[in-house]
Amino acid sequence: MTTKELGDLGEKMACEYLVEKGFKILGKNYRITFGEIDIIAKRDKTIHFVEVKAMADNGYNFAPEEHVDYRKQRKLRQMAQIWLEKNKYRQDAAYQIDIIGILANQNTRVAKLHYFPNAVEG
């Protein structure tokens, strides 16, 4: 499985998981000059900006969500603000940044999903 295939699988699983949990998907792969938001979803009145990290399970003791470092968190906060502004949401609109980590076993094709709501302070 290539890195792109793994990423596509991760985003597909994440969307299915969110829809199953009552979220409405507003957008995927929102790109601007300096980055991308993987999934934008809404549940109740809260907008969720979701970063999806998928990794192959190579037996290392390292979870995919640990790849969302401080720089990436800062970038996600900036991109969330830009998206809200461009989509005409009020500045005090309820939003949060979530992370979904997916660990996929290359041999068995079984993947585990871990959802971390409000993982990055806005």
C-alpha cells in the first residue's frame, strides 16, 4: 500500500466514522496556500476541523496522532480561522480541531481508528 493509498483509506474511514457518529461532512481536502484541512464536519452547532493521520503498523510504539506537532497545530488553527471567515461564520462561532489517527496493518488490511475530539486548542 502506497502512502497515498494509505492516506485515502484513512480519510475514507474517518468520514465513515464521523457520519456514523452523527456528523455532517461539509468538505474534504480544503486547500489554501500554506496547508490543507482534511475534513470539515458539523455536529449540532459546532464546526469540527479534522486532521487525519494514517500510518502503516510496522510494530513501532508510535501512534499516528503523535505526528501532529506544535507547528501543525498552529497551522490548523490558522486554517480553521480562514475557513470560518471565508464561509461567513461569526468570529465567535463554535468550532474545534479534532484528530483521527488510523493504524493500518499492511498484511491483514485491518485498520484501527482512534478519535481525539478537541485535541488542538483553538
